[in-house]
Amino acid sequence: MTKAEMETKLANKTREKEIPEYKIKLVQELANMIKKSKTVLIASTRGLPSSQFHEIKKNLRGKADIKVAKKSAVIRAIEATKNPALNDLKDQITADVALFFSNLDAFELSGLLSESQSATKARAGDIAPEDIRVEPGPTDLVPGPAISELSGVGLKVSVEGGKLAIKLPHTIVKQGEIIKENVASVMTKLGITPMKVGFEPVAAYDSNSKKIYVGIKIDKKSALEELRVSISKALGFAVNIVYPSKESLSFILAKAAREEKAIENILNKSQSAPQSAESNS
């Protein structure tokens, strides 16, 4: 028997195996929930403690139903809906995911999941979510090995009242960098918890618009900060492009008056220059 024939025989045997009834029911249940829900959101459960899983599930009661299933079952459920708009959603499914079924807007649901995340300590190999800066001040660490540990990540320390104190501010890891073991150890000792643990939104399907949104993680804090910055720049931008509005009109007129005055001064100087030359001659 050739290798190809053996592979075909094995494949046929695999197909002949009966699919357990509970798996069939699960796929049907997921397919029905997908069809009935306004929003189907996929979130990663990687590193999520069981206790937090159940706490979040409790807090979302009445807002979203959560189902955890194997990748193969989720893909079969999507295929069972016979909805071509869902095909691209299959590419976002990994081994550790949960499905959220809700009538909330996809971005609103994603925001709730982001808010439910809690701070946790960093481990070696984690990616820094932001610049991690240690500010000056006292610590609870006693002199000894901790001096070399803190110095090893660039911190300037001294002994005050029998405890170590940090003398100067210092960024021990920058956003996007891999956190090294010694840096993670120092952050743990200083009580710094830069990482977030919880459901991590990956993608969502909106049945009303029949659209799939990827990279749907919502950071309300950063979004609000960006909005504040944009608002602070908006008035100046409107004045520069001479866009009249209730807020910008007075500034536009004031700017026009200043420019008129400047042009007038230039003209006066140019007109007085020949007269000065005549008087000198």
C-alpha cells in the first residue's frame, strides 16, 4: 500500500467516526445564538484567572451571554449559519477565545470588557503597554541585595530611615519593549502593576451593518485624552483656515484686524521712504 493510499484510508476512518451528540448540540446552539444576536464579539481568554472570568460573567448578566468553545466548534457554528458575511470572522479565532452574544453595540461591549480588566504584575517576556516610569520617593525595601537590583535597572537609591529611597525619576522600560526578568522583579518589589488581565477583545460582527470590526479594543482613558488634545487644537485650526463659527468668529476678526494693521504699517513705511530720501538730498 502506498503512502497516499494509507493517508486516504486513515482520512476515511476519521470521517466514519461518529460525532458525539453533545458536540452537535453545542454547534447548533452557537449557530442559533449567532443568528439571533446583534453583536457577536470574540475575545481572548489567555491568562485570565477562573475567578475573574466568573466575576466578569456575573457583571455582564443581562448585557451579554458568554460561551467558551473549542476553535473547531466555533468555526462549524459560523459555517452552519450560512452567512457569508461571517467568513472573515473565522480568521480571528484562536485556541483561547470566548464568544460574547449581545444586543449592545460592538464598541460599547468592547468598552465594557476593557473596563473590567484589572491591573496585575508584569512577567519576564511581557510587552510594556506604556512607558513605565519610577518616581522619586521612599520604598518599603531594606538595604541589602535590593540596592544592586534597583541600581541594575538604572535607579538611583539611598538609605533613609533604614529603608531605600529612590532619588531621581527614571523610565525603567519603554512602551513596546520586552520586559526583562530583572525589570519585572523590580516592579514587583515596588508594587508596580502595569499589565492588565481580563477579556481582550479581538474582533466583532455587527449583524445590522453586516460588518466585521477587527482590532476593536477600546481604551476609554486614551480616547478621552486624545479627544481633549483634539479639542484644544480645533479652535486654532479653525482660525487658521478661516472657518467661521460661533466660537471662532471673534478670533478670526481679531486676526484680520492685526493683519490689516501690519499691512498698513508696511505701506506707511514704503510711502515715507522716498520722502526721506528727498529731504536728505
